[in-house]
Amino acid sequence: MIEGWSGDDYLILFEDDAPGLQQAYALGQFLPGHRLLGLRGWDDFIVQDEAGAVFCVPTVPLGLGHLEPFVLPEPGARSLSPDPRFTGRIKWYVQPIVFGGDPDAGPNLVWVSLTQHAELVRYWNDLHRKLTATTPR
């Protein structure tokens, strides 16, 4: 795993850890046919489809309808600028933005570990899916 700044984006590229993290995040449940590459700016996953196209998608709500094209830094240019303030930490909104949480730093913002992040992403996406599911009449 490597992390750091690439221009204005803070990237965490999972590399060899990606398959295990993909399972921890239950990515296949929300984005079938995609594989996890990393995180962009803490709020978005970087994923790749079966054809090799790369996208960003919000961690919450996580779904095919939210994919946006993304260009990864070239492999030779992947020397990200490390930032010890953020190494090993992921920004998380206590109440995610899609649920009305405040995006500004303050009481709605905490820093979590990768393990906690995976648990939170699964929880909030499961809740989002339940709340937005249509109920048969």
C-alpha cells in the first residue's frame, strides 16, 4: 500500500492489499465486475472495471450509477508525496454527507483506521440500500 499527495488529491493505492480489502468492503455486492484499487481524497474509491477502465465512486452511496472516470498517475509517476499527518488514517464523516452530514471539518469529522473504514462503509451502504429500496405494493 502506498499513500500520499498526487497534485491536489490524497491517494491511497492498495496494491497487494486490494483483494483482501475488496472483500472487507464487500465491493462485489455494490459494484459487481469491478476491482478495488484504492481511495481518492478519503471520500471516493478508485475502482477498475473488467475492461480496464478506471473510475472514482463515492464510498457512500456506493453504486454503479455514481461511477465517474478517473485517471491514475502513471506507474512511473506514482511516487506520491507522503504526508505523515494522514499516514494510516482515513477521514470519515460521522454522519455521511448523503445522510445530511456536514462536510466541513468539525464535530462531524473523525479519523479512522482502514479496518474501521471498511466496517463503516459496509454499514452505511447497507443502510442506504435499505432506505432507498422500493417496497412492493
